[in-house]
Amino acid sequence: MKEQPMVSVILSSYNREKFVGRTLDSIIAQTFTDWEAVVVDDGSADNSREVILDYAKKDNRIKHFFLLKNQGVCSGYNLALDHAMGKYFAIIDDDDFWEPEKLAVQIEYMEHHPQCGVCFTWVSVVDEDENTVPSYLCEGRDKIYNSDNRSRAQWLRTFFFEGCRVCHPTALIRREAIEKVGNYNYTYSQIQDYDLWIRIAKFYDIYVIPQKLINYRWFLKKVSNSSASSPKTLTRGRMEIYLVFTKFNDNLSDDLFYEAFHEDFYQKDAKSHNQLSCERALLMFQKFYLENAGKAIGFKMLDKLINCPETRAILEQQYQFTPKTLNEWACNPVFSDSTQEAMKQKDEYIKALEDNKSWHEQNLKNMQDAMKQKDEYIKALEDNKNWHEQNLKNMQDAMGQKDAYIKTLENNKIWHEQNLKSIQDAMGQKDAYIKTLENRINQLQQKQIEMEKSVSWKIIRFLRKN
């Protein structure tokens, strides 16, 4: 194996003995072979380590590290990154699996686009049995992650207003990008990838290969999905979002900020650094993915701007925003528990479903009746099968008789043709015979005329009269 492989596959695993083997199989099956896999087991309590060791014995490109205690997903990722030697880092989760050409397609793109910091692909969402999961059962991940491409500014705008729209285990990251923006943030366990993509987008392009090159696992049975919505993940996710967006403007140049958000500016002609600082703060108050967390961040930013003479003057003169305005804004709820509100909405939704129970039951009954009618129709078709088969046999017999009749006609045709020829030959002979007779009669008639003219004939005729 070369000292520096082209790709380092980064895999952090925890209690996935039933699926990590499938993941490793998909790595080994890649048509692009210049890779190493850095596998970290994050203190699994099942037999994941034994599975990983078995694969490492079969393929020396697999390097493994075993943590004694579970330390969290970012600890596993960062440990793997610290030991990775590749020019690119390919992320994969311990229950997902790639299509064989996945790395080859991404490497081809990245090698020809050095300005691209991270490359993703589209996904197929599958369950624990590798059956396709419909959109309504996976929170729409199949549509969310199959994004169209856009510019760096457009990606930042998407991340700001819509959240993460790319799939973490499809990522192929340029080493240079990680060295520029840093590893995963240890604080996060819910949106650690989202934070990383925002940081990368400030310096590099992002590209999504419009091909489904990964099978993204979504469990429909008892195993939980770490990214699925629940009271716990919603609460933790909102806290992590707050922390991520307190640093959203860090290292975000004025030019890139303007390109991404100028259509949302309060003052469309804002261009100076201080004007753009005001727009950055006010942007946090707009309704978007942050919800109330954005308002809290915006208050902190405005607090700093209000207490700076230059930016306070801009706020007052160009935005009609004074310290008193900020005091009035502070009267609106910011620190209410948005998680409780979300759970309240969830309870209301569940109640609405229960209220509609009769409708669903009737709809189910209608479907069952339709299925019964379908079964009866199928039975009627089966009952008519013998009739159709007999009818077909009769038609085949008739066709056979027709063929025999045609054969007889053809044989008769030959006989008639032969008989006609014989008649025609006989007619030809008759005509020749008649012609011969006519010639003989003519000869006799001519001879008679000659005789009548002769002297002998005249004497004989005279004697006959006397």
C-alpha cells in the first residue's frame, strides 16, 4: 500500500454489529481502489469490534481504533481524521452502504475542480432490510438530500434559511478544506456536519453529484435513527443550531455576505462594512430555520452595534432604529421553550389523527372491499380459463382443418391443371386432324373438277346417260 492513499474513508461506529459489515463490504467493492479505511469503534457494547477485526484481517487497507468508552460521534470522526493519510476524506456512517462507483465518480470530479472543497451525491433511502423507504416515512430525506447545485453564496443562503440540504455520509472532503476550517466541533452530536459545511462554504465551492450513489439507512422497526425527530433531538438540535449561528458571520467576507443575502436587506443599497454589519444583525430576526434562537443572536449583535457610535448613527439615520426600538423589541418573547411548543403542535396533530380515525377506518374498509372485488375478478378470470383454452383449441383445430382444405385445393389444382393440359393437347390434335381432313377434301374436290374437264369423263358421263 502506498504511503499516502488518494482517499481515506472515515468511519465511526457504535453498536452496529448487524450493519457495519455491509458498510465495509461496500467500501471494499469500490471500483476506485486507492483508498484506506480508518475505522473507529466508539466503545461498542455489542460484537462490532469482532466484525471490524475480521474485515481488517482480510484487507490490510482497513485501519482500526477501539475506544474503551463511548465518547460521541465527533470524537470518533476526529480521531479517524487525525490518523488519515489521504488527499481526500470520504465520510460514511456505520449503517449505510455505497454503490460500487461512488468514489470513482467523486474523485473524477474533485480532481478536475480544485476550487471545490466538498462533493456530495444523491441518496436512496432504504430500511433495515434494504427495501426502498417512501418519502413520508423518512421525513422527506430522499427529497431533502437530492439537492440541485448552486453557488457558494446560494449554498450559504440555503443553509441559513432552510437548514442542511446535503447528506453527510455521501461527502468527499478535500484535505486542504479540513486543514483550513478545522475538524468536527466536539460540542455537537446532532448537526456536526451542518456546522462543517457552513464553515467550508465560506472558502470553497460545494458540489452535489446528481446520482444516487449511497443507500442511506432509515430504520422502520425498533432501532432508532440518530437524526430522526424526537423531543430529545429537537431540544438538543435547537441548542446546537444556536451555537452554530452565533459563529455564522465568523470568516464570512462582506462580499460573500452581500452576494448571498442582499435581496433580504432592509436597506438595499447597503454596501459599507458598517452598513453590512447592521444587515447581519437584522437578518437574524427574519423568520427562518433558527426560530427564536436567531432573535437571541440578533439582540447580542445589536447590543454591540448600538454601543458603537458609528454603527449607532447608521442604525438611527438609515434604519430608524434607536436604543428605544431595541427595548421595544425585547418585549417580544425570545426565551420561551420552543421545544414545548413543538411538542404541543405534535399533540394537536396526534389528536387530529385520532379525530379522523373513523375516516381512516372507512377508507381502510373501502380499500379492503376493493381488494375483495379484485380477488373475485381474478377468480372469475381463472374460472373462464378452461373456456378460453377450449376456445383456443377449437380455433387451432379449425385452423388445422383450413390448412388441410387448402392442401386439398392445391392438390386438386395440380390435377386440374394437368387435366386441362391433356384436353388442350387433345384439342390441338383434333384441330390438326380436321385440318388434314379439310386438306384431303380440297384435294378430292380439285381432282373431281379436273376429271370433269377431261375427255374421258365426258365419254363416261355420255355412256351413263344412254
